[in-house]
Amino acid sequence: VLGMTLEFGLCCVIIGYIVNQFISTNQWAESQLKMANEKITGEKNIIEKHAKEKTVLLQEIHHRVKNNLQVITSLLRMQSGNSVSDETKVHFEGAINRIMTMALIHQRMYEKDNLGEIALSEYLLSLVEDLKSSASPEFDIKFDIKTSIENVGMKSIVPLALIITELVTNSIKHAFDGNEKVPNIHINIDAIDNESSFFTLNYFDNGKWKTNKSTSFGFELIEMLTEQLEGTFELVKSDIGTNYLFSLKMIDQL
């Protein structure tokens, strides 16, 4: 009986020791986990703070760039008003539209939390409205803008927007004067597929161009911007209007 009592007592001591070690180990592990979580939370807060500061800084940079571009636009408009030559005024107007296009990009960038991309459909709607307002055509133009691409990165949106600016500006200036049809401009942008970084831009106006602008600076600029987007384009003219067919690449993905 004494032996059994001693064995039982020894078992209780061993079990008690094991339980105590388990509790101590568990408490130590919980303590270490709490310390690790506090450290991670602290580091996360620092990272989030730095990220927020960086975002605010970038937004401020975009805002200031936009303001500077608007100042340049105003100066060009003042100088254009003092110009006697109609040809000089045309050149000023082209420069103003190009600068305005880039200013609008920076405006859209600082208005959004995601500074790496810009909402394409929203941007294009604002762009064509600004171009119409700047050109002040004597006739109303109907725009049909469609795109299956939601967002475009900064590297790609600048040349793409400048291409569209040249096309819309040229259509307003040269396509619809004396045109009996209701002026229409169609802009369709579509991704070729989910895996490819290439996309298509289909631009069409239903006007009859007064002059052949294939040798103009604007046409040369379109060629240069198309090369920048590693693409090609085809110009097709017919009785129903003028059609530009582009195959372009999102260079942000390089």
C-alpha cells in the first residue's frame, strides 16, 4: 500500500510538473506572440503613415504641375490674342490643347487615391468636353466614346491622350465646315485579349475634310506618339468619313 501511495504521489508530482511547464510555456508563447503582434502593428502603422505621406506628396506634386501647366496655357492664350497672323494663332491653339491635355491628366491623378492609374472613360469624356470648349465650334458635335479598358497607367495615358487630342482637334477644325451631316465623332478603345498588353483605338468622324493634313505637324506627332506606344495605325478615307485604326501597347507593363 505504501509503495502504491508513493507511486501515485510521484505520478501526481510528474503530472503537476508537466502541467506547470505547459502553462508556463503557453504563457511565454502568448507573451512572445503579443510582443510580435505589437511590433508588427507598430511597423504597419509606420508604413501606413509613410505611404499616406507619400500619397499626399504625390498628389501635391500633380496639383502643382497642373497649376503650372494652366499658367503656361494662360500665357499662351494671351500671346495668341496679340498675334496678327491667323497661322500663328493656329499654332498657339495646337500648343494650348496639348498642354491642356497633360494638365487634365495631372488633375485626374491628384483627384484619385490610386496615383498609378487613371480612369480612362471618365478622362476621355472630360478631355473631349475641354477640346470642344477650347475650339468653340459653330456646330454641335456628337461624341460616342466607348472603352473596355477601365484604367490606364501614367506612361501610356500621356501619348494616348495626345493622339486623341490631335485627332479630335483636327476633326473639329477641318472635317465639319459646311458638312450637311450631323457631326459625329466615334472613339472606341478595346483590349485585344486578357493576356496581351496590346489594345485597339478606332477613331472615326463622318466629316469631309477640307484639306489634306497628312503632311502637317499634327500628323507627324501622331506618328511619333504611335511609335512611343509601340504600335501602328492605318488611315482610311471614304464617302462616309475618315477612320483611324490603331494597334497600340500599354507600355506601363514593360
